[in-house]
Amino acid sequence: MDFMSFVSVVIPSRNEEENIKDTLIGIQREFDKHHFSYEIIVVNDGGTDRTGEIVGELSSRDPRIRMVDNKPPYGFG
């Protein structure tokens, strides 16, 4: 019996341009291999680098990936 019909992955990020692409591709690869239905939401927590651009490029190819901009104040909780 398959209890997992849909998975939402939420990734908080701040200036993760060096890691975000490999992270998202790795998650996609594993979920696709196991035929999971999923979405990946990257939450920009006040970052100022190219993370948003990178996520936008991946999102344009796969609508299961999207970016949400967090409003200040940033940080934990």
C-alpha cells in the first residue's frame, strides 16, 4: 500500500547559489526514480545572490519547482 501520494519539500535558502541547483536536481532525481508526485518550494530568506535566478531557470523547465520570497524579519521561526 502506498501512503505517500504527494510530497512537498520546502527548502529555506539564503545565498545558496553554489548549492541550490545540485540540491534541486538531486531531489528531483530521487523522487522521479521512485515515481513520487511532488513539489519543491525554495523559500528565499533575504538572499542577495543568484539563487532566485537559478531556481527560476529550473522552474521554467519544471513547474514542480518554485520560489517564494519570505518577507522580513528573516531568520528562525
